[in-house]
Amino acid sequence: MHKVQERVRPAPAAASRVPVRVFSGIQPTGVVHLGNYVGALRQWAQLQREHESYFCIVDLHAITTPYDPAQFPQQVLEAAAVNVAAGIDPQQSVLFIQSHVAEHTELMWLLNVLTPLGQLERMTQFKEKSRHVRAGIMAGLLNYPVLQAADVLLYKAALVPVGEDQVQHVELMRDIAERFNKQFGETFPLPGVRLTKGARILALNDPTAKMSKSVPGSYIALVDDPETIRKKVRAAVTDPGPPAKGSKLDEATPGVANLFTLLDVFAPVRHPEFADAYQAGTIRYSDLKQVLAEAIVQTFAPVRDKYASLMQRPDEVRALLAHGADRARPVAAATMEEVRGRMGLRGAP
Ligand code: TYM
């Protein structure tokens, strides 16, 4: 079974002098799904207890793909509410909307001058996304990871909890930070990625691809009702029957491995018995799916309730986002002051 162990690439010496800050972001486009929860949100909720944490609804990233401006503010609000419902504590963490802190775009421009074009063109996500673009690729799509670097570096964050699909972007921001430090003096801790178990949850309907909000049959939304969750888990692609006796779980097909990863996250105590049944060749995938579906339903029920209650009080959500931006701004402003100084942009001599 493909399993990503919990691993932290240790932040380098420069970062160890200051308390390690956490930064991560999520796009407010449509649904927040099980993959987002397992790969990212779940670890954000844990990390916020030990680290000064910044979590950002990245609206400026979201507008690099087609969107409806009339519906967008509502989507941003909903994304924020799902984050809070899923365990982000807006008192403990700084939860805010990217465009509410103007320094993100300013730093992005400055980092652009340190980012090789070739490296941006080699980004897997850029290549994937541009394949689906018909009307011409815009510069925003190419520069997307530079804005992501600015997000993290603005807060001098050293720990970036994300899913596996973001690793390359974090490596790029690390390169950019290193180049900046070399050219203009030690300024940024080098960010390291933090991956958790389930850093790449696969699509339920097609386990050769990752679970993604852009592919409708692939995901379970955090706010799906219990019956929908059960139906989607039941429909997940597995094998036609149990494997031969003595089969190894780490050689299971992607669809089966994916369900075992989810079982390990949502019902870890039930994992060993199904792993044994797999190896004995007696497993019934319908049983596994039933246990898994109930565990997911149980985990997401309070998220769904809290989300519904928050969306009845949208002004409260707006207020907590405004509060988050108020907390983020002074930190961002201080970094920009330092960066402008180092880059010789502090006005006339
Ligand atoms: P986004 O909105 O696509 O996804 C949010 C987070 O969910 C993770 N994720 C997954 N994890 C496991 N399995 C999956 N199938 C799966 N799908 C998504 C993502 O890896 C991510 O951690 N560019 C980022 C947002 C961003 C950001 C940042 C992240 C903007 N600035 C700065 C970190 C730091 C994105 O599009 O995430």
C-alpha cells in the first residue's frame, strides 16, 4: 500500500533562531473535499495548537482559472466557514482572505525578479492546468507559484502543511528564499513542507488520478449529507474480488490502497482486521466500505452542522475574517519594510 509517512523536512538553521511559524492556504473554488481535509485541514487543526499559524483563503490564486465574479464573494465566505467548521480556530490561528492583505501582491512582484522563467514553466501543476486552457495561457497561471511563495515568505513561515501536489511549489519557494537571502542578505527562513498520512488521496471514481474538486465524481465534500457519503464510498472503484491468499497490502491496486489509507485516517482501530483479511484473501470490500463510510459520516457530521450554523450568521464569519486580516497586516507590513530596505527600495537616497 502506498503510504506517505508523517514527515517533516527540518527547517534549516536560520529558521531555528525564531519560533517556527506555520502558513498554508486553500482556494475558495467550489467545494472543500475529503482530500483537502486529509492532506491539509486535519493537520492545520493540529498544528495551530503548537505553532503561530496563518491560514489563508487564497482568492487571488483562485482567479487564475475561470470563475464567476458575481458568485465569488459567496464562495470565499463559504470556504472560510468550512475551514472554521473543520477545526480552524480563528482565535488561535490567523485566518484571513489573501486579497485583504495587499502586501501579498507587492512581495510577489519583488520575488518575480528572482524567479527563473524555466523553473515556472517546469511546474507540474502549471503544465497540467495549461493543458486544459483553450483561449490562451495567461501570465497569472504561470506566476501562480510566485504568489504562493510570497504568501509564505511574507510571514517568514518555515512550516508549510500541504498535500503532496503542493510539494513542488514549496520547493520553489525555498529556492526563491535562498536566492533572496544570498543576494540581499539573510531575511527569510527556508520553508519546509509538512506532509501527513494521506497526502495524496485518490479519486474515488478513478484511482489513477487524485481526488479533485474539478472532477465531480471523484470527491466527497465535507458538507455532503450522510446518504451521499455512503453512496459515494459504496461506488468507489476497488477490485472485482478479494486477492489471492498471501497477497501483500503494499502491492494492492491504487483503489484498494486508497480505501486502506482512508480507513487508517478515519477508523484506525479497524485497519488491522481488514489488513489481515486482505492478506488472508477473505476480505469483502463491501464490509470495508461500510465501516469506512460510517467513520467518515461520523467525522463530518459535526463539520456539517457547524458549517450550517456559521452560514446562518454570515456577518460573524465576515467579522472574524476582518479580524484575521487585521492580525496578519502588521506582520506583513514589517516584512515588506525589511524587504524594501534590503532591495534598495526605501525611497530617494
Ligand atoms: P488547493 O486549494 O488545491 O488545496 C488545498 C490543500 O489540500 C491539499 N489537497 C490534497 N491533499 C491530499 N489529497 C488530495 N487529493 C488533495 N487535493 C488537495 C492540497 O495539497 C493543499 O494543501 N496552491 C494551493 C493553495 C496555496 C498555498 C499557499 C498552500 C496558496 N498559497 C501557500 C500552501 C502555502 C492550492 O491550490 O491548494
